[in-house]
Amino acid sequence: MDKQEKAEKAVDMIEQGFGVYPGYRRAHARGEVYEAEFTANGAAARWTTAPHFTGGTVQAAVRFSHFSPDPLWLDDESPVKGMAVRFELPDGQRASIVSVTSPVFFAKTPETFNEMVSIYRSFSNGKPRLGDLFSLFLNYPDSRSGLKALRKMKAPASFASGAYYAIHAFYFVNEEGRRQPIKYEWEPDAEIERLPHGKGEFGYFEREMEERLSRGPVGFRLFIRLGRPGDPTDDPTKLWPENRERIEIGHLSIQRRTGDREGMLFDPCEVTAGIEPSEDRILRFRPEAYRISHKRRQEGR
Ligand code: HEM
């Protein structure tokens, strides 16, 4: 099975497991897009030539989402939230960081992902609970830490008060061609808070964000973690050691809701010169799956 067929299968599996909601993304179905500005503080210039990270301010589009492929799940039934950021450079170039409120993923390879979704599909009966999925997948040792983290996961109190992780490693490349493995993390300006019990009715997060934005911009600081030799760059189920250096490289200021312009596609491998996606097979596989989902939803399927 080639990459295209595997990606097609992944999207089919998600549809069979969770249902088809015409016009919606096949994962992270419900969300809102906002207009923002990103200002680099220049600290990343030592490691990368990427224009949006070396200094100055660029426009950005940000989509906050609930992870569920079913747009009708209540807000607290999707403990994992997504934050997709597309930097829109003045010369038309684009770069994205697609992140979630979990620091690890539950599958190391596309094959494992497809297998797990198909097992889930054969067991699921109505709405799944992340706790049930955990016991189902104990046979996947690589996935254990990701699933453990997911089981304990609670939604943030607001889209604006969660920390978001891009999970995969990328390489920053500087003027001398030196490659430095990094991982991205977004930290909210607001205090990190968990959603109080009973607060997660349908649409609460979107309404809360509108209210917040009516009082002023919502901010996030962007950090990179620097990998050291031996830190895995190909495995989204593994965290790097806690003591890895963490550098703040810029600030995102979210201003207003804009709507999902032309059904935007946030491609996790979209980068400029100065950044390279790592060899992580899940990362390399995602763009194809996203394109297939985008095509289907644009066709109203
Ligand atoms: C096998 C692995 C994965 C598959 C098959 C997959 C599949 C998908 C699909 C089909 C979409 C909808 C794309 C669209 O219609 O535009 C999507 C969206 C999304 N995924 Fe994944 N995904 C995977 C891994 C991940 C990982 C590791 C992360 C964490 C960083 C992630 C975070 C997101 C987010 C935040 C969105 C929403 C993007 C937006 O707002 O447009 N996914 N995923």
C-alpha cells in the first residue's frame, strides 16, 4: 500500500469509526478561525533562517478546534483541543504549526494508527470514552504513554488558557546549514486552567472566546525546545527529557474571528526555508490525509 492509499484508508477509517458529516473536517470537525499577528523576538535567528522567526511581525490565521470528528459532541467530550496557526508572509509564502493540548500522540506509525482506528471501530457503540480506548490499546506498548496522558486529560477552561504542542520534531536550519532538532510549544498569556465540571456545554468555548476578544487580544508565547543528540526525532509517542533547553521565540496576538476562509487547509508540513519536517512517519503522512479530507469536505461530502 503506498502513502496515498494509506492516507485514503486512514480517512475512510475515521469516517467509518465516527460517521460522516458533510462539509466538515474528518477530524477536529468543529472550530473557528481567527485573525492574528505573530511577532518574532529574534532569538530563533541563531538556529533558523525562516523569515517569520528571525524578527518582525507577520499576519497569521489561527483555528481553534475540538478534536472530535463529530461536530455535535459537547465541548467537554473533546478534552483535546487543537490550535492550528498559519503564518502568512508578505511575499505569499506560508508556514504552519498544527498543535494540540497533548504533548504526545498515541500512534508511532500510520499502520498502527489505521489498525487502532479499525479496532476502535469494531468495538465502538455510540459515543466512545477515552478511558475505554485505553484498555483496548494496552497491546500497543509504544502507544501506552500517549494513551495514559490522554486518559488523564482534561479540557482547558478556554481555548485561550491551554498549552498547545506540535508534538513532532522539526529541524531548524541556520545560515551555515547547521540542523538543530526542535519541538514547538505554545504557552498562553492567560493562566493555564482546567475546565470546571459541568461547564462544557455545546459551543461554550466559541462563546467564551468571543467574550474574551471583546475585551482585548488573546496572546500566546511560542517556545522551541532544543533536542540533543539521541533525542528521538521520529517518534511522536515519546517526550524529550524535561530538562531540554526551552527558548521563547515570539508572540502571537489573536484579534478577531474571521470565519473559515474558503475552507482553509492547515498543513502540518508546510514550512519555509530554514525549517524541515523531521523523519517522523506520522508527520510525513499527515499532509496527504489532510488533503483527502479537505477535498471531500470541499465537495460537500
Ligand atoms: C495518523 C495521524 C493523523 C491523522 C490520520 C490525522 C487526520 C486528520 C484529518 C483528516 C484532519 C482534517 C483535515 C482537514 O480536513 O483539513 C485533521 C485535522 C487536525 N489534526 Fe490530525 N491527524 C493525525 C495526527 C495528528 C496529530 C499528531 C496532531 C497533533 C499535533 C493532529 C492535530 C490536528 C489538528 C489540530 C487538526 C485541525 C486542523 C484545522 O484546524 O484545520 N493530528 N487530522
